Amino acid sequence: MKSTSGHRRKPRVARRTTRPEFLTLAALLVVASVVAGFLALNRPDNTAPTASAGKDGPTGGPVKKTEPKWDGKTHVLGDGSTSYTGPQKDELKPVPLKPGEKPPQFVVFSWDGALEGSDHLFSHYRELAKEYNAHMTFFLTGIYLLPKSKKALYHGPQHSPGDAAIDYATEDHIRDTLGQLRLAYEQGNEIGTHFNGHFCGAKGGGDWSVEEWKSEIDQFYDFVEKWKTNTGFKDVPPLPFDFKQEVTGGRAPCLEGQPNLLKAIKSYGWRYDASSPGDFQIWPAKKNGIWDFPLEMLPYENGKYQGLSMDFNFLYNQSNGETKGDPAKYPQWEQQTVDSYMAGFNRAYYGSRAPLFVGNHFEDWNGGIYMKAIDQVIKNVCSKKGVKCVSFKELSDWMDVQKPATLQALRGLDPAQSPDWSTVVK
């Protein structure tokens, strides 16, 4: 299938569960097995701290990146594709919760394969984020900055040179994407990675070794740091950030391969991963010293079952994966999608305040109803009192400064549980 940007993706199989909307803690700890093709869910490691020194950190966590001291000048890097222009502006300033304080309701809107295609959805959501004082995470696919004429430079693990499961971008779309990356960063949004070839299933991320994942990551950096060399564009200014400094996490295609990916990313200083196959709507923890930010199970169809917080899963449940289903049902499906997101939001907002994670793509499935639904959700939630629509990087910053005892208490809350906060934040 193709989106309007020309990016072909293998749909992700939807997950269902008949768990009740209010989940007991015991139920949270007994996670049902996922559908065929997904890895079994494991409870995260709640105790592994993020290290600050050593090759992989003294406790096996990632090496923390140190922001270089800035002299107030722009420093062009490498071949002129990127530059260092100082710390990113307008970022959330993380502070520990005070005793008895209710946590903010964090909401993270994230986008896989960020490309400014003919649909102009990258610019649309960047502008919508600015309008509602929100920050988002845009996961860039590395080969979207690599011209098709140079595709042989990409060696996807276990695949022939130049092979990819998605289309290479046109030169016009590369130019447009570079412009959106610049504006997105300057407005406080995060640029993460969706890696390169979007391989799923056999010979995809789930089959890759640690070293093969490292090769995929190294090639991502190579493509985004050398787009000027590869494209020959001489009239496009360097991006205003250093990818090695700013990229601190990503999401694997089709949510495959997280176990080896987590082992691979430690030496890159990444702080989170959003590739988990999914989990209940609870406060995040760490896996192998890395913050684990999964897609979440939301109440679908008034709580009849739980489904993941991503457009693929609505597509599968509503039109059996057909991207052009019955047009007569579009209004109903759009409203169902909005209602599911809002049910998940309200469950946490009036309950545990666990962050809400939304992962989508720039697409036009079923008449664009999933994009229209996200538009409504952004307008509904980002303007509410106590809500902070942030990037994954900003959420990592906030989680890092909380007391371990506070985080442990937050993780013990059921999604819909509205506690006496003085007993949670001490």
C-alpha cells in the first residue's frame, strides 16, 4: 500500500483484549500473550538506573550525552549538512514533584517516517503543535534524505544494497523535508529515528543481531549527516542541530526487534526506546537502563476491548486492514477513533496521570479519518489544565529528575485510579 507521500508500509496487526476498563494491579502484572509475529511482553526493569560514565555506563545503562559548551556562534559540522547552534530553545524544564503534588498529564504525539510529501502532513502537524503550544516527536527515516540515484549506499542488514521496503523520496520531497526538520527543531520539537529500510517480518528487525542493529543506526547517522554530499544541494543551509547530539531514541518499524535493539543503543547514549509491542496504560519504567515508552492499550468501541494507540490498529479493527474501506462508515469510524483516544486520555487524566502515547503515520487511509481524528484530539487535550503535550525526549528529562520512590509509587497505580497524591508523592 502507499500513503500520499509514497511511503509503503506493512500494516501492523491489531491487538485486542477484553480486559475491563479499570484494571487491578494484579491484572497489569499478568500480561496476555500478543498476536502471532509479536514478541511476548516482558515487565520492564524498574531498578536499572541510567549511567553517566563508562563505555556502557558503570551499571550497564547508556552513556549520557553531555551538551557541549556553546560560544554563541553557529558551528558548521562535517560536509555542511548539519551545524551546532546551541541548546534547543523552548524545552520543558524538568523539576521534581513536590510532596503531594499531582503529576502533569503528559501526552506524546509521535510520527513514524517523518517526510514532507505531497500531502504536506509534516508541516500540518508542526504548525498544529505550534498553535497549541505542544511539542511532538518526529521519527525520521534516514533514506528519506538519500536520493534514489544513490540508493546503493544503503546496505540494509540481510538485504541487497539499495533494497528497502519503502519508496525513496523525490528530490523535491527531500528539500521540503529538510525545511520541515529545521522548523520543527527550532520550534522545540524532537527529531528521533525510524531507522532506514522499514523491513518487517522475515529478515526484518526482529531477525537482526545486535551488530546488525548497530549497522542500521550507523547508516542512519551517515545519511542524515551527509545529505549535502549525497544530494549535491548547494543552496540549502545546514540543519541547525547535530544529529548525534539530538537523537536520543526511536521507534523500530512494525515494533520488531526491541530486545537486540536495546542492547545496541546503549553505546550511542540514547535514553529511550518507543519500539515496545505495547503495554497497558501505566507509568513507564526502564528496560536494560533505557526508558521504555510503548504504544498503549486504549478502550475501543466504548470499552468492548483494548487496542493499541496507533492508526494501524484502528484500520485493522474497522476495515480489516483495507485502506479504502466503506466510505459510508468513515464518519462513524472517525468518531470511534476520537472516542477511543479520549477514553484513554480521560482514564489517565482523571486517574493515575500516566502519560498517553500516540503513534501515527502521515497517511490518508479511509479518507484521512485517522488524521482528522488526531487533529480533534490535539485540540481537545493540549489546551486542558494540567496537560503538557511534550516530546519523548522531554518526558525522559522529566522522568530522570523524579525521586525513585515517587516513580515506584506511580507505577503501582491502576490506570483509572485517582489516588490521594500525598500518599504517592512523599
